[in-house]
Amino acid sequence: MDNMKLITEIAKENNIDSDLDLYGKYKAKINEYIPKNNKKGKLILVTSTNPTPMGEGKTTLSIGLVDSLKYLNKNAVVVLREPSLGPVFGSKGGAAGGGLAKVVPEDDINLHFNGDFHAITSANNLLCAIIDNHIYQGNELKIKEVTFKRCLDVNDRALRHIKLDSREESFVITPASEIMAIFCLSTSFDDLKRRLGNIIVGFNEDNKAVLAKELNCVDALALLLKDAIKPNLVQTLFNSPAIVHGGPFANIAHGCNSVIATKYALDNFDYVVTEAGFGSDCGALKFLDLKCNVANIYPDLIVINSTIKALKYNGNDNLKEGFENLKYHINLMKNYSDRIIVSLNKFDTDTDDEINELKELVENENVPFVVSTMFKDGNTGCLDLANLIDEYAVNEKRFKAYENEDSIYEKIEKLCHMYGAKEVIYTDEAKKNIDKVLNDDLYKNFRICIAKTPASITDDKNKLGAPKDFTMTVTNIQVEGGAEFIVVYMGNILTMPGLGKTPNYEKIRIS
């Protein structure tokens, strides 16, 4: 961190002329609520094959790519999600990149970053307190069923089932909360307030949705978020600008940074590199189906990141068999773009024979292949990829997995067929809740957010590689009126993770 520049210098060097709220010397918030749409930069989406215990390095690649673009004197920025305390203290650790491809100050970004997650958690739990107070004080709105849940930004399995005075309840982790989704999908502060008001807090005695705005609390919730909604400006180890804002998970939420941050970046930079969580079947699909529709943006180029280790893991230690997983993600993204590049995140253990074999397999799919070494080489580690950007970032393709007018069942099944499923089955609880929504015209045009395991393209974490003709099971749904999508839970998916047997917090030391 010896080479860090003052954040005011980073802003000046990159013509960021917005007023900054300084959070010390190296962090700031950009006072920018409404994107100007003055300029349209090239949008580069980084996604990946299915995650493995070894990690694949999407964030590291995103940071390394913007550093290499800056090395080539391009006007570039990386836009990322904020880390959650759950993985930081759990099994994954921090999410600020790795090696020589990091955003800094790393510890500050991983812990309490400018208070955004705390503000979201507080707003969420204030609403929960307001709901229960309304019921206690006479229940004028005749709320019979409360559906909005409390949240906390730690992995705590004990909170999956709790007992309140009046009912049984459960917590979700903050990155899976609806207020996090609203925070990241809002296009302005006014839009944030509108969406907060449309949160469904529960259902009344006539089975009609009760909205947060009926509790006269929207301004109170927005007050807690008024500073958090401003994008955060930091830098990479090589002093490239980085905007880090919002942090929904991609397995149980929509997995993309904030619309405000991305739109701001597109207004002010020629090249905007961003990532979507987990494999393309999780984050990238949601980026393309949810975020792009809200923000009226679309990636000019999709980069699929993978590693030899990950492909072997998906192929029973056989690279060629494991390539089928990468091939699946290539074909999935070809639905959305005719501009795709595969980038291998190279490890020292990778052999030349393995790299050449993978290169041949990828190029047989008519997709360019590059090797990236940003972890080891920093701002020169992605030069091959950076040099292809201008040639390949000209995507003209536009694709929708389904139409707004499709029924909820049609939307779910079209998405599942894209995954490769031959059949979709529904539990009785899922059918009951879908049919309840079908009767309300207000929600029939909502989009779908699939919540499933990230480890497999199916809803079964044990089915690795590229399974075909599998069955997917819808276990339940949750209508998020403010986020304006329907979360569809598949398989054994948990919205509150737990800590593992040897969690990361055991390794943390502070002097």
C-alpha cells in the first residue's frame, strides 16, 4: 500500500469532477445520484465457469484487466460489488482481489466499507420493527401473514429458525435481503424511495399484499440509506480507479453491483469492467436478465474466466471432460452475445501441454483464448486480453430469455430449459404461492431471480461438469415488490449460510 495515492488525486487524474465525500485519505463517496448519460463507454462483463473450492478469480481478473487497460493508456475503470462479512469470516475470505490485482485499502473494503452494509441492515430491520409495532398497536392494516424478514451480515445458522412473541421467523443474510436488491437496482434516490415503498411486508385477511408505504415509513428507511446510495471510489494497487458499491450474492440474490455505480462509470469512462458473481448460470444470467433491463444497458463483450484446476475438478481430474463445463458456459453466453473471450487464470502448476490443450478446445468453439497472469504480474498480466478489447467489444446481439407477458410458470420453465433441464417440478408450497401471485396483475410482469446452488448448473451441488436432461425442483417463491422480481428457490438452497468447521476467522490476526 506504499504506492497508494490520495483518493482526491485518483479523482483528478480520471476527470471525476463530482463532489467527493472523503472517508479518510483513500476512500470517498461520489455525490452522484442521477446518471447523466453523457457518454456511453464500452461495458465488459466478466463471468466464470462454476465455482470450486479453489476459487476461480473473477474479481482478480476484473481488476487485472482494468490495470492492463490503464497500462495501455485507456480511460478505464473497474466496478465491483462490496464484500460481505459472511464470507470474510467464513470459508471464502475477502473479496478485494488477490496477488498484484487488488483494490485497496483492502482491509477497509472487506470490513465495514463506508458503512453501506450496516445502513442496509439497519433499514431492513427498522422496517421489521415497524411491521411488528404496527401489529402490536392494533393492526389497522389487518396484517395476517408477515413475509418480510430480518437480516444480518454474518453467517449464523442459528438464525435460520427463531421464535418471536407472535410467530416463527427466520433471518436472511444481508446480501440476500430485498433492500440490498433495491439498493442495487435503483436508478436514483427517488427511485430508491419508490421501490422501498413497494416492498411487500405481508398479506392481510383478504390475502392482499400490504406494502411498506402503507406504514408511513419510506422516508425513515431512505434516511438510513441517503449516504450509502452514493457510489464508493477507491483504487487498485496500480492506482487505477475502482468503484465498489452494493453486494448481493449471486446464488440467492441477483449478484451485481449497483445500477447507479455502473451507469456513473459508463458516463465517465471509455471502458467499464464489471463482474457478476459465481458462474454464468448464476450472476451473468441475472446481470443480463435483471440489471440490463432495469438500467437499459448491455455488455459489449463477455469474458469467461476459468482455471485448469476448476476444469479438472469438474471433470474428475480430466481436463477434456472438465472442458464440458466451460463449453456449457460458452454456449449459454452465446445466446446473449457474439463477442465472447475465454481467459485462463494461470497458476504456476499449469503445464504448457494443459494450456495448449485447453486453447485448442476453446478455439474449436470459435471463441478467442487468452492466458492471464494478473495475480503474479499485476498491470501487465492481462495485456493480451486488453489488446483484444477494441476488436471484440462490438456486440450487436440482444436476447431475452422470456417475455414480460409470459406467465410465471412460463418464465421459470424457459429459464430452466436454458440451464438444460428437461423437466421442472413444483412443491405444493411453491404452487400455492405462485397461484397467489398469478391472481394479482401488479406482479405478473415481474422478472425472475433463480436462487440455486452455484456449484452446479443444476439445483444439485453434487452434479458437476455439464449434466443434461436433468430435473429442477421449485421449492418456493418470494415476491419482492420493491426489487420488482420474483425469487424462485430451487433445490436445497439456504438464505442464511452457516460457518464451516475451520472458518476463516480463525486465521485473522490484528496487531
